Amino acid sequence: MLTHGLVVLLSLCAAIAMAIGIVVRQRATLDVPSEHGVSTVMFRTLLRRPLWWAGTAVAILGYVFQALALIKGSLLLVQPLLVSALLFALPLSARLAHRRVRRSEWLWAGLLTTSLAVFVLLARPGPQAATATLPVTAIVAGVCTLIVVICVVIAVRVAGWQRAVAVAVAVGVLFGVVAVLTKVVMHTLDERGLLNMLATPAPYLLVFLGVFAVLLQQSAFHAGALQLSVPTMLVLEPVVAVFLGAILLGEELNAGRYEAIALTLAIAAMTAATVALGRDEGAYEAELELQVARSGP
């Protein structure tokens, strides 16, 4: 029970840091021209901005909390809890935008909180089955790579909400893969030590995909239609991570029929609340971008 509670606490700390990182990094891109949404120009611009570095540092801290939670925690428990990032981003975003949180937002936040509580109480991972074979792992890696490449190609060719959604899907898939790799790396570190962990390709692939995912995420923040991109990322990441965890690591829930029904309803409620909160957050971000554009030269 203590381990379960500690995993939940670390996951919530990760969500809080993620929320701060999202809000701060969103604001760092407000005045970047839309034509540079998926380009090296935007990245070079952000690298010169302390605000972006501050948001990135907090996001990295969130990842550290996530990694610590995954040492003993299952992907089935840790990843869905990260959708609560929007719950923490709500008051912070409102404070920075000098506005009050609306009643509907508090209601959605309450639904998200309740569904998260139900999920935490019922989501008990069962014993792991055998891990996937090398051919299965290669096929899964190929499918994930193909999805990301297709999304990036589409994002380069379109603009507006279509670009935002395309990049968000790629980011969600990438962060789902990153979560699985993090679980593998932290488990290897815990069981076999640092030197044995560094002797595997997993930590180097993790760093590469993590950096790439962060850069793509910044493009999604900038592409507009945040009411679509942010919920897409936050919902798709745990879905991909849990799905890959089941296929590659043999993770599964230890739940009876009624518990499974309750978990399904809780996940559906979490998804609906996340989309609703993301829609409201995106509307305010769009309004803020318009204000910045009007005040420019």
C-alpha cells in the first residue's frame, strides 16, 4: 500500500510540473510567426528565450518524477494519472491571463478529480506476463515510426488546426513510446545497476526520442487550436503507453468484472473532462495570441 501511494504521489508531482511546463512554454511561442510553426527558425528563437528554458526545466523535473514513479509503478497506473496536468494548469493559466476560472471549468475539474480518484483506488496492476519477442518489438517500433513520420509530413504541408492535431498525434505517440522506454531503463537500473543499464541501447534511444518529442510538442503548442492539440497529447500518451506496455512488457490490470466497468467509466470521464478543459484553455490561449498580434508592430 505504501508503494502504491508513493507511486501515485510521484505521478501527481509529475503532472503538476508538466502543467507548469505546458503553460510557460505555450506563452513563450505567442509572438512567433505562424509560418515558422514547424521549422528551425522557431527552435532557434526559443533557444534564446529564458522563459522557454524555465518552462523546459520544469518539464524535465516532471519527467524525473515520472521516471521515479515508473521504477516500482506500472504504466497502467502512472500514465493515466498524468492527464491531471490540465487540472493543475487551469488555475495557473487563469492567474497568468488575469482571469477568473469559470464555473463550468470547475465542474469539469471536479469530474476529472473524481474520476482520477476512482481510477487510483481500482487500478491494481496484476503480475507481468512474458515480455515481447524481438520480432514483435521490431514490428511495433516500425508501426510507431510510420505513424510519427506520416503525421510530421502532414503537419509540414498544412496549417492551423490541422497542423496542430497532426503534430499532437505524433507527440502523443512519441511520449507513449518514451514512457515505455523510461519504464525499461528505470527497471534495468533498479535491477541490474547503472553500468548494465548503460550497456543497453534503451537509454540512448530514450534521450533521442525525448528531445525529438519535446521539439515537436513545441510546434504543436505554436500551431494554434490548442483546444485540440493539448487534450490530444494528454489523452493519447497514456493510451499508447498502456497499449505498448501490454504488448511489449506484459502488463495487465488485476480487476474483476465490476471493477473493469468502473475503470472504463472513470477513463471515459477523464477523457471527456480533459478534452473540455483543453478546449477552454485553448480558447483563452487563442485570445491571448490575438492580443499579442494586435499589439505588435
